[in-house]
Amino acid sequence: PVSGYYYVSGTVYFNSITAANQYFQAIVRVDGAAVKISTLYSATGFVDLSLTATDIVHVDAGKKVELYYAHNDATTVDLQGGVAGTSLTVTLFKED
């Protein structure tokens, strides 16, 4: 990418969470550093959760923008892929 400010929106969709009292996060990273974290606490199990982390961030030319997720659920957590589920949108807002 060119250097500038980018609108970034990362959505993580967790399928069928079975455990209660768990934390889930969507994390947008630029060049390996977290720049936006969205956290959701699930008080009940057996639900689907969707988290979105959105911000305008500065990105230098050649740096990577990535979407990560984290959770403290002791079981395996499935993600839904595709635009309706887990996705990352990066749009140039203002070039340097």
C-alpha cells in the first residue's frame, strides 16, 4: 500500500460458542502491532458471536494490515468465513 490513513474494519464471526463466561477478541494489526481491539464477553454458551474492530489508522508503504482473533475458551472455536462472516476491509482514506 501507499503511505496514508486507511479505514480498516475487521469482523470475526465465532460459530456455536459452547462455554459460558468467555472473552473473545477481534484484533486489527499493522506491521505486527495491535492498533484496534474489540472485546466481547459471553455470559452464556451455545451462541454465535460477531465482533468488529473498526478504526482509521496510519499505514506506511509496504506494511501489512492483518486481522487476528483471540479467546479464552478451552475448547476449539470455529470461525465462519466469507464476507458474511470473518473478513477484513482496508480502504485508503487519505494518502500522505
